[in-house]
Amino acid sequence: MIYVVATIQLTPGHREAFLTQQRNLLPLVRAEAGCLEYTPSVEVSLTDSPKTPPRDYVVVMHEKWESLDTLRAHAVAPHMQAFRESVKQMVVGIKVEVFESA
């Protein structure tokens, strides 16, 4: 089992536009061979006055794949290439972390 945590930093004020594009992508990715989970998330506060406020310019993707091969196929899928092109002006940076079951 392969786990992916992708932290996507967006230009300020573009999170909702990014999420709208991503919602259109979700069914395509979830239909890919080997995709077990593909879920976007945003930060929330645990208390009324957190020491570090939630970052409203970040989206974190939580992914689960059957194997590295299925993850690699996902990375080059035509719908992923089209998605990256459609959001490239909104994205400042991406950190992708890949893990396997221990």
C-alpha cells in the first residue's frame, strides 16, 4: 500500500477556485486503476484562538494507492496533465511525500 500526502500552497485568495477545479477532477482520479483514496482537505482550528492560525492558502491531498506503479500511472494520466495546466497560475508550490506501509 502506498500513501501520499501532497501539500499544495496556493496564491492568496485562490483556494476556492482551485477546489472547484479539483472537484471536477476527483471522479476521474478515483476511477483510475489502483486508486483507493483521493481526498482534498483544508486546515481547521482546534480552538477559538490558535497559536498558529489555519493556512487558508493550503490544500492537502490524502491519497492511497495499491502500488507505486499505479501511482506512477496516475502522475502521467491525461486528466492530471490537463488539471495541472488549468491550475498552474494558482499554485505557488507543492510538497509531495510518499510512504509505504511499515
